[in-house]
Amino acid sequence: MHTAEEQLAYLTDGVDTLVPEGELLERLGAGRPLRAKLGVDPTAPDVTLGWAVVFERLRRFQECGHTAVLIVGDFTAQVGDPSGKSETRRRLGEDEVGGYVSGVLETIKELLLPDNLEIRYNSEWLGQLDMRDVLDLTSHFTISRIMDREDFSNRWDAHEPISMIEFMYPLLQGMDSVAIESDIELGGSDQLFNNLVGRDLQERKGQRGQMVMTVPLLVGTDGVKKMSQSLNNYISVKDTPNDMFGKTMSIPDEAMVQWFRLAAYYPNNEVAAIERELADGARHPGETKRLLAREIVTRYWGSEAATAAEAHFDRLFKEHGAPDEIPVFQVPGEESVWIPGLLNAAGLVSSNSEGRRLVAQGAVKVDGAKLDAETVARGDLVGVVVQVGKRRFVRLVD
């Protein structure tokens, strides 16, 4: 992948915004390695498949010989990115952010190449700003410019409060671009405004303004809202192969096309073919979703793990069997055992009341048969496999 045209095709496949158009080909043709910036604010403990989309894009720049500059937002994470939010974020403390940084950074590094990688913490420059610097920074932008941002204008129209610190966030992120002299900034589509502020700020500081490239946001397992840890509609890149396969199989059929593009990283032409074949009936949705699940597990765990995860899924959902490895739990010593309490103690439910509800709904099975009693003789429980829902199992022992 040597020519500028080949790089352009590879780097932009699946991209939804590139600003300004035409400039990337020009800079690629100049022969100088680009500094491709991606900023991340660690505000949650996992790296999701949705978050991984932008890391994959950054890795493409590395593969083409460019420098990936990963900005760890240890300072901006304490401010809180207002992108896509209908209310002010809860501010995080320095220690809380530090815990998230240590939790996700190694995972992020595994998604990138070790070569051509520069990791910077934006507290390095943002933490050194004094009031004179802050006033100079704010002087470059008007309130009307900041209010061009759709989520701000929507909140304003709805008479919802917007804090001054939220106005500052795009400016602080823009300072990251100035500090590392980025040539192009990557991000999800919700970052377009922030990244364009960085371009403007570079130009006001005498630098050549960065290009901006965004990718679509991956919809979560609910098929409705963007993948988010706060909404619990996500798959972690560190989920087990079995969980990754099973959760992928649970997504609505309508989400498959986008997941092939953004989670399995199929080229646009292959995604278009899948979409066409699903529409005209040439592809079976169930088999297509299996292909998607295999591809995703293979990407993070390898083909053998994907094959094993599919077999595990079939045992659970097609053959209604139990998994090979089941945690064990000792049956309480009393002669008669109250099942809701047992389920709670074994970690299969979160409370006794949830256990009672699931027993009443027929969602609890003993050796594959529905349990219809809340109290069972102890002798009838030793050695059996208790199942709650589709994925929670425990083997009871004496």
C-alpha cells in the first residue's frame, strides 16, 4: 500500500466525514508521515466494540506508515465531554480517572501497533494553564460559535442548564491538537464539532489546521442507541469468546449490516452485497448473524475460539445443553432448601425477590426441567445443574 491513492482508499473506507475534502490525498502525496491524533477520555472501565472502531481507524494510519498520537485525556476526563449529552456530566475526580486510565490503556495498546505510536497525557499541557492562558483561549471563540453545536442548541431551546465548564471542553480538546501539532484528528461522528474547533484553534495559533475524519457510531446490542457502558448495551473487547458470540447473536437483525461494517470491519463493497442479499432473501438472517459473530470473535480471540464459542452457543440454545465448565456451589445444610435464597447465594440472581419472580415465571431449571416449587428437599439438589435464564448455570454439590 504505497501510493497516495491506495492509502486514501484504505483509510477512508467506511468513513462518514472527511474535512476538508481533497486535502488528505494532497498530504499523503507529499510523502511526509502524518500525525494522526485520537483523543480518549477514560470514563469507564471497559473498551467496547463501539470504542474499538476508532482505534481500528488509527491503526490503519499506522499500517500506512504514519504516526498514531494517542491522547489520554486524564485532564479532560475530569471536565467531561458534553457530546451527545442532554445534561451536564457528573465530574470525575483525579483518582477515579486514574483508575480508568490504568484499566483501559493496556487494552487500547493491544488494539494498536507498537511501532509509530506516541502516547501523550493532556494534563502535560492543560494542567499548566494559568488564568491568562485560559482568557486567551476563550478569546478565540464566541458564544454563537459554540452554540452552533446541536446538542447545546437543543438544550438551550429546551431551557435545560448548560454549565460554563461544558463550553470550555471543545477548547481544551482543541488545545490538544495545538500541543501535538496534529495533521488529522479521528473520532466518532459525535466528535465532529470538537475536532473542527481543534482545526480552528490551530489556524489561530499559526499552525496548518488539521483535517478531521469521523466514523459512524456503532449501535448497541439493543439495536437502538449507540453502544455505551452506561446503557449496558455493549460488548467488551475483553469479553470471553462465549459471551462475545452469544451477545452478538442477540442483536436485532436490522443492526447486522452496520455491525459488519463497524464491528467486523468488512469493506463497503462486501457490506453492500450482504445488505442486498439479505433484502432479496438470498441470505438467511440467522446464518448471516452466525457469520458476524464468528468474525467478531475471531478478530479478538482467533478462529479456534470462534469455532468453540459457536459450539458452546449451539449446546445452550439449539441442543439446550449445559456448558462444559460450570461453577459449583455447595447446597445449604438444612433439610429443605428455599430456592430463591439459594439462587441469590450462588450468584445466579441479584436478590431473593428476583429469585422468587424467576421461579414463578418458569425461568429456573433443574437438570433441564422447569422448577415449579420454591422449596426443594436437599437430597434432590445434590449433583444437579441449576440454570437461570439462558446463560447462568451452577452445579450443586454436597
